[in-house]
Amino acid sequence: MDILYCPTVAIAIGIDIGGTFVDVVLSDASGLRLFKFPSTPDAPERGVLHALEALIERGIFCAPDVERIAHGSTVATNALLEGNWAPTALITTRGFRDVLEIGRQNRSDLYDLNLDRPRPIVPRDLRLECSERIGAEGDVVLPLAESELGGLIDRIISTNVESVAVSFLFSYLNPEHEQRVGRVLKDALELPITLSSDVLPEFREYERTSTTAVCASLRPVIEQYIQRLSDGARTLGIVPEWQIMQSNGTVISAAQVQHEPVRILLSGPAAGVEGAKTMGTLSNAPDLITMDMGGTSCDVALIRNGEIGQTTAGAVGDHPVSVRMNEIHTIGAGGGSVAWIDAGGALRVGPQSAGAVPGPACYGKGGTRPTVSDAHAVLGHLLPEMPLGELPPLDVAMARAVIEPLAERLERSVEEAALGILRVADAAMERAVRVISIERGHDPRQFALLAFGGAGPLHAVSIARRLGIRHILIPPTAGVLSAMGLLACDVGRDYGRSIVRPLRSLSPETLTQMILSLSERGGRELADEGFDAAFVQLSLSADLRYHGQSHELNIGRNSERSPILTIDDLERWENDFHVEHKARFGHCSRDELVELVTLRVRMTAPPAFTHPRVRYDGAFLGPFEANVWFDEAGPVVTHVRDRRALSENERIEGPAILWGSEATLLVPDGVRGQCDGFGTIHLEIE
């Protein structure tokens, strides 16, 4: 069956940027078409625009027919990780200018007295104080000293500041002072002004201030990037406003992203998990462990009962970011990850990556260090004449040449060294999967593994075997699943409001009024983007904890759409919290007082996405046999087939290599499977 949504569009385009490739998925009434192009890390928008221009020049689509374009990007993430944010000032309550630097006093090494703390987003000389005070109940303890604002504005004008953040104590309960300061600053300065009460009206002073400062510092960076992207697309004749993927698994308009770029820090990985969820639904596999292995990193996540885990306790680098995001664990293991030998003589892989430039040695673009992709090329897993993403034919001789010095140091053959590289990478990915499964109370053997990304299907079976997983899914869009996920996910908004009160002390009527206030805002913003209220859905959840705990669990409400809460809803929330606490931590205390920390509302509208069947153009690769290494026993005769040519219910048996235009699947001996009607390959491990 097809997944049908309303309304439909003539052409929708999903574009995801990775460290090595730009992935493009084109959707129209005939299905999906998949494309890969090399990325341009020095100017990410150039790679995106080049890909669009190339497809237009080939006659793949006509620019005026594009009605929707969605984008997943690492620009915000890279700017934050590399420290390339805009100079930013912070205005805060007098006496609290150092909250951003003091943080939580967490130490990665308790006994390292010389530990370097991360550089704060806003340096101390740009952290400015203002006399005001909102109390813990939301009342005004000290009125705002508006007479001080002129001096603060003069200080800001005298610097090279490009953005201003405002974060006052307890403004999540009463935003009056922040809003007044925001109005004065906007009248006096031609700079973006970011208020914590707009970005994150929730408690925890450090996290709220950090999130607001991150948001403010990224606004000039993202505004310029989106402007270049939009201008370039219009030059090509593509006029719809861009939609950008949020960390929470929904897309948002580019205009909104320019105001709150902190919401797109996990843009690309979140899109991949949404695509995996869609394919899992089609395959009747609601419980999934997803593994997205690209050129630079590997992102793993867990989907239980068709729901993606989410968190508000995230961080990017050393900077807490408390917006809602899909719960994804990332490690530096990808096709471009560099293999090296440490001081103790042990073989290591990553986190350094060859990236897109120069890339792995087998790409023939000047790479000189051995990578995971080079190991696959040496072992025969990648077809030299059938590279991914518009690359030239793979240079296997160069791959052997860069692995040979490493093999000599290990006193192994080149092939044995290549197998070692893959095993070390597999061990790192196995540990990552354990973090999001076993360490959170889930048995990975009760889940199917859905592997995607350009390199994910090459490692799917080896990772599944390490974890005892029997069932593997490889979707037909595996190599570009993040780009497909951009088209399959909802348009959405997340809102929260902190309360921090015992759940039983709150009346359903009080909470309902809060929900109505938040949902009205969401309805207005979605209506501004042209979505009919009839298609908008509302879902509720609450962050709950036992009294005295420092962290909470997010518990969803089963019934949807209605914002009206009842006593029964509150009782179910409390009971579900006890159940989830026991599942996550192995115990619960039903006699303990349960606190409601934050009430959360999600407003979503369905995407314009017809169906996930893939349309292939051109001739398929004919079957043949090749000698391929799977272990130290040596090469074995292996069937090589074009994955695109598989028909419904066609059987698959290892050893085999199933080549795809965007990813290659490695099927060792002892593994069997078949292809379903949507092109998803289901593998069973003996």
C-alpha cells in the first residue's frame, strides 16, 4: 500500500548535505528519483546549487514545476563546533553575568586540575548586566531599570557585536522585562535580538541562557547562508520558500529558522531517522535500531512502537542546547574515517575524516591516508567502475598503496589490514548502538536493524551479528534516506512551558489553559505558512520526575488532537511515568510525589508526499561474479547484482554484493533474505 497525504504537489525536492555527499531526492506523481553529488565543505550552498543546476541541465526536472523544497544542513552544527559563530552580546539580570561560564561545574576528568573549560559563546566583556528581578513565583521583585538601557546600548554600539541575546532570571514565568528590553533594543539597534522567553521559556538558568546565546550567535551565520541559498535557487528559477529540517524531526520555514537557528543543529541526522521510521512503518517493523553511516560519522537511534525517542537535554560540542530533538548518538565513524596506529601500537579508526576533499585515496582526488572506504575497495566490496555520487572510477591501486604502510607496521597483508580497519570501525559502532539500547533498558535482539547512509549497508550484517540482531532492513533509498526523510516528515512546531509543581496539585483546567495558549500560537504560525487548520494535529506530553530528582522523563499523552485535559489524563500520566521509570532505570516508587516540570505541545501538519516507491531511469547492471574478501580465509566467489533490478519477493542469499546507485549492500555467507514490494531488502541472519 502507498502512504498518501494531502495535498499533493507537482514536484518536491529533499536535499541533505553530509560531510562527503549532497543527497537529492526528487518526488513527483511517478515516485522518487535518487541522486548523489560531491559536497563542497568550504561553501556548502555551492554544492547544493550545483546539484540542482546539474539536474535541471540534464532535463530531470523543470524549475517552475518545483512546489516544495526541503533541506537538511550541518551549517549550524559546524559553525558551533568550529567556533565560527557571530560576535554576540548577552544582557542578563545583575549578578548573573557569569552563569554562562560557571555552567554546571561538570568535569570530564574529576582529577585533572589543569582541565581547560570550553570557551563560552559570549566573552565576559560582552556579558552585560541590567537591574531587574522576577521572583520564583513570576512576580516582579525589582522593577526593570530602564534608565540603564541607554548605557547598555552605547556599550553594544561601541563593539563589533552582530547579535544580542537577552536572558533574565525566571523570565519563563513572567517575560515582561525581557519583552520590554527587546522592544527598546530593536528600536535602537539594527541587529537581531533574541529573547530566552521566546526561544526556551523553561527553567534551568544555565541551559536556558546557553540555548539563547547559541541561538543568537548563529542567527547572522544562518541568515547569510539561507539568503545565499535562496538567491541562488531563484537564479535557477526555483521560487518556493525553503523548508529546513529541525532537530525534533519536523521541518520549519526558512524564515522561522533565521530567527531560531538553534532548532536545526541536528538537522541531517533527524531527517534520516524520520525516513527510517517511514520505511519501518511500510515494512511493519515498529521497533527499529537505525544506523546512518555516511562519509564522516555514524548516527544511531532507537524507534520503539513506531515512536522516535526525543530529549531536551542535548548538547552540541560543549554547549548545552535544551530544545526538543530526536535522541541520536553520533560517533566519528564513516566511510572517510582515517585508520591510524596509536602510540601503543593499536589500530584505531577515526574520528578524523578525509571528508569530501581530498576524500579517501580510492576517490582519486589526492587522499593519502587509509580510510574505511579504501579498505572496502581493497577487499572488493565496492565496484571500481560503479562509484557513488558522480565520482570517477575508484582507484583500487591507490587504496592498496595507502593501506600498505599500515599493514607493514601491523605485520599483516594488505587485505588482513583492511579487514582489521573494518572490524575496529564495527566495534565503535557496536558500542554506539549499546548506548542507545542496552544502557537505556532495551534489548537490541528485540529490534530490527535498519541501516542506511552511503556506507551503512556495507556494515549492516557485521553490526547485527555483534549484537545478536536477527532481522535487517535495507530500504531502496538507503544511500539518500535523510533526503527522503525531509519529504516524509511533518511540518511542525514544538512549544514548552515550565511549571515545576506536584502533578496532583495542578488542576486539569489550569493545564488546559496553558495548552490552549501554546496551541493557539502554533495554529497561527502554521496558518501563516498556508496550512488549513483541518490538517493540523496536536499532541501533548509532559516532563515528569520524582520530587528531589534533577532530571525528568518525557511522557506522551495517548489521546491526540483535543487540548482538554481531565483528571483521568493526569492519573494516566503519573502511571505511565512509573512504568517508564521502571523500564529505563529498573525501579519505580509509586508512593513518591511526582512533579510536572514542563508541559509540551507539538503542532504538526502532514507533508506533501505521495509514495516512497523509487523510479529508476536507465539500464540495470547485469549480474556477474567476483572474488571478494569477507574474512582471513581469503577471497570467495561472490554474486554481484544490481539492487535496483530486484523484483518483489525475489530471494537473496549470501555471499553476495547488491550494488545500488547510492549505496552498496554486503551480504556475507549465512545470510538470506528477500525484496518486498517497495524495494526494501529484508535479511535474516542464521
